[in-house]
Amino acid sequence: MENSKENKMGTMPVSKLLINMALPMIISMLVQACYNIVDSIFVAKIKDGVDGANAGTAALNAVGMAFPFQMLLIAFGTGTCVGVNALLSKALGEKNDKRVQDSARNGVFLSFCNFILFFLVGLFLAPFLIKSQGGSGLTLKYGSQYLRIVCMASIGIYTQLIFERLLQSTGRTLCTMFTQLTGAIINIILDPILIFGLCGMPEMKVAGAAIATVIGQICAGILAIILNQKYNKEVRLSFKKFKPNPELIKAIYVIGIPSIVMQAIGSVMTFTMNKLLTGLNPDSVAVFTVYFKLQSLFFMPVFGLNNAMIPMLSYNYGAQKRSRMVKIIKLTMLYAFCFLLVGFSLFELIPDKLLKIFDTGDASLITLGVPALKIIAFHYLLAWFCIIGGTVFQAIGTSWYSLVVSVARQLVVLLPAAYILSRIGGLKLIWWCFPIAELMSVIMSTIFFIITYKTVIVKVADN
């Protein structure tokens, strides 16, 4: 192994290390967030029918109804990668080369299994899943097309996720920045071409947006494989005589299943909210969709911090360096708070300007969206602690705490609160379910964090 590369997570000053590892991820994730927004801007301008009627709201509704299942698709990939990431980084810290190689190989195998599962979901279930949320007419047509394409071509996103995590696990986050930038830029270029039929291509509307997405993912995945082969000397992937390792797969999912379940719960939340909102006002699903796109501008950088923090924390946990672990946690929380404070301020001060970016030609987006954004934004003031706390639990092997918090937040509090508030005050009150649920989440996260600190972190030696 290359010692300078191997040891930087245990020797470089924490502030410099966090910036060194997180900045490339934050930049690439901001580009992805911009892609999500640009993608929806194009989708909002789709026209349909012989009279060229604006179908932007229906198209946004369709993408919004496909979103819970996209989240589930990604949940299986990222959850698997969280387990691989934590095990591989810890093995690096322990200088256990065999476990490093076995973790990587089994991670790639599991990612391919995830692809097969969602290929079948897209092939057989796409229309049913959109219809189950109340989708009909153009929304059903567009949503079925979009979901079928992203599921059946999910080999790209699964390849991208696992090979990026192998790079992240060994500290090569600059490489992952290039892969994510490549995918996002290709997406942005292809979106208008395929959606509106430019440059001699047929007009494919929402299906074009899905095709642009999967082409970008496939290109990013191929680049991630190439960068691993060229630069990631700690991981030497060879599948000659490979057999899945049940013990290692179990270890991967002991860490990864809470992450999968947490994101799957997010899918359930989004699915149920779509159903509740459709019953109140079908156009409010478009508002919810736009909110998630805007939210990504502020949450994606925090997730970039998360992705950098997991290998840093796991490495120093394996290397028994307690003081560095504490510094990593404190600094990451500070940066996360700053990102979400900016998001809160913009949502409160200029919600109308943010919504006008997505011009569907329908005034209801602004009318319904302004109060929604201003209410939902209050949970930003609390979410930073819950997100980073959950990452700490995952990185040091107490990830079930994250699962308990997520279940309580979204299933026990958020959805019941949304149902009750929708019955009491309709759209005026339903959005308050987000701040209410986040408050409960902070209380639980604080309790679990204190327990983790006293039972795990304090007992780590300080080499």
C-alpha cells in the first residue's frame, strides 16, 4: 500500500482532512442538485396534445410519483455501500488487507443483485406503482414511462455507487468528484435534447428525462471503474474463483440495513404524502416535488460531509484515535448547521423567487408553494444534528439507533401528524408535520448520541 495515502485519514489535521475529503463530494453533489433542478425546469415546460397545451404540472406530478421508488432503488445501493464503506475503511485502519479485498468484491456482487431486483420491478410494476398514488391521465402515462426506464437501466447507478464508495473508502474523494460531475453534466446536456427533440432527436418528453438520467449514470459508473483500476491501489478487484461470503455479507448489512430501511421509510413517507396531497389538491404534489428539488441544494452538501465523515470516523475508530474522532464529529456538525441555516434563510426570505424557477404556466404552483416552503423550512434548524448524529451511529457500528430515530420520525410522528393536520386544516396545516417530526427526532438523537459517546467513543484508546 501507499503509506501516504493509507495514513492521511489518521495523520492529516482534522480541519484540513475534512475539507480535503468533503469538498470534492460537496462540489459534485451541488452539481447533482443543480442537475435535479435543471431537469425539473425542463420537465415543467413540457407540452402535450395537438393544441400544445402546457402539461408541466402533470409532468412534475409524474416525476414526483416516481420519486418514492427512485428513493427505494437508491436506498438499496447506498445502504449496501454504507456497509462496505465502513467495513473497508475500518479494515484499512486495522491493516487487514484480506478483509479489504473481500469487502470490495462482495460489495460489487451485492450491487449487481440489487440491479436484478429493480429491473424486475420496472418491467412488471411501474404503472401499478404510479396508479397506487392516485396517478391518472397524463400523470399516469408520464410516471409509468419514467419509472420503468430508471429501474430497468439501474445498472448504471448501482455501478456508480459501489465504485465511488470504493474510492471514498480509501480517501480518494477527488476521483468521485470527477465521476459525479461527469454523470451530472451529461445529464444536463442530454435533458433538453431528449425531452424536446433537439439536434435531430425525437421529442421524448418525460421519457427523455429518464433516458438522459440513466445515460449519465452509466457513463459515471464506467468512469468510476476506470479510476478504481488506475488509482485505487489498496483495492485490487479480481473475481477469479470468487464466491459470495455469507459472513461478510451479513456484516455489510448489519451496518447497511438500517440505512436501507431509513431511506425506504423515506419512500413510504413520500408515497403516503403524495396520496394525502392528491386528495387535498392534485397540484400540491407538484409543489412537494419542487420542494424536494430545491431542498437538494442544501441537503446534498450535508450528505457530501456525511460521505467524507464515514471513512474518516471508521478509520480513526479502527486505528483507536479518540481525539480525532471527536474533532471530526464537532467540525462536521458545524459545517452542516451552516449549510442548512443558509437554506432556512432563503426559504423564508424568497420562496416565491425560488418557485418561479419552475415555470409551469400554472399560478397554483406559487399560490400553494410559498406557504409550504416557509413552513417546511423550520425543520432545517434542527435537521443538521439528526443527519450527522445518524452518520456517527453508522460509522462506529451503532447504526440501529439511526433506524429507531428514522422510524419514529417518519412513521410514528410525521405521517400521523400529516393525516391529522390535513383533516383539521387541509393544505394550510399539513406542512407543519415536518418541523413537528424533526423536533422529536432531535430529542431522540440527542439521547442516543449521549449513550453512544459514553459506551463507545469514550472507551476508544487515544493513540
